[in-house]
Amino acid sequence: MSKNSKPIVILNYKTYLESSGLNALKLSQALESAAEESGIEMIGAPQAADLYRIHQETSIPIFAQNIDPISPGGHTGHDLIDTLIEAGVSGSLINHSEKRMKLADIDDVVKLTKENNMLSCVCTNNIETSKAVANLSPDYVAVEPPELIGTGIPVSQAQPEVVEDTVKGVKEIDSSIKVLCGAGISNGDDMKAAIDLGAEGVLLASGIIKAENPKDALLELVSKL
């Protein structure tokens, strides 16, 4: 998997029961089917315990939800990059608003991903943080005002200037970084609005995970591109 010119969809499974265990596998199969049908790259980010099974039983690209800036040794309860790679991940979310990190640690993890030929998607909460992170040269920056996460109110419509100015600020620093839009994205209108504002994809969760039919919801999400 590599960065390309088509918009991408990253689905963060979080820790919802609807996206855990066997349900995580079913969701991944829906993601795989929707990606094949639409031609849009769709990436799943399951919990660590579900990564290996999903890697074995589907062909979707998978991201870890977190990597800790550690080396093998005495780090109980942490996420070691070596184990995640063995489980089948090709990239990782970093600094999600529900798993915040210090800037120095973000830098260390981005470097770890580069050393291991993995993709990095650093989550940010505003324009200034996005620009600060751009100096670390991750593959993706996903801007998500935390007050809109899980509300169903898309940042692309509630705070369009956050998306536009993040794209502008990040590209001025490193034009190779792709900017994703997160927070409240759940349907085709939301995604089209994000793309029209300059985003190159979306990071989303509950709008798809809690849908009655996740595959149909994913297809509707990309139907207006």
C-alpha cells in the first residue's frame, strides 16, 4: 500500500463492541467488499488484539491504533512496533485525541514507522498543531477538533476553515503530506465537502461502525466523489 492520488478512507475501530473481536472481522470484511466495489482505498484500524486475525482473513490494509516510542524490553502495557508489524500492520494512527502523545514522542514514532517502511497518520486538533506536526514529515495529518468527534457534526461543515487552513499550512511546510479530515464524518455529503475543501481523504469511526449496514454506509460515503 502506498499514498496515491485517490481519496482514502481510514476507519478507526476504537473499542466499540460493534468493532471488537468477531465483529471486528465482520466489519473488516465489509470494508474489504466496499473498497473492491468502489475502487476507493479503505484502511481499517482495529484494536491490537484483533489485528492478526484480520490480517490473516482479509486483504485490507490495516493500521495500528497506536505505537509507543519504545524498544523491546520492560514496557508492560505498551504497543511495540515489532509485534504490530508481525501482526500485519502497514501503518499506524499516532496521537489520536483519545491517546494523546508529547511532540517528542510523536517524532520518535514517525521515525520508527519510516525506519520500518510503514505509513504514519498523525492526528491533530487544530491548525497550529497540524503545522507543528508537518515539520516531522508524517505521511498523513488528520485534523479532528475533539469537540466534534462522535457528535455527527462534520468538521468540514461546522468549521470549514480548520480544514482549508490546515491543508494550506501543512502543504506550505511539506507538500508531500496528505491531509485528512476527521470528526463527525459519516456520509457522502460530509466526505465531498471535505474533499472540496482540499482534504485528500477522511478518518472516521462511529458513523460507519454503528450503521445498520456498514458496507452500505461506506459505499454511500464515497458515492459523491
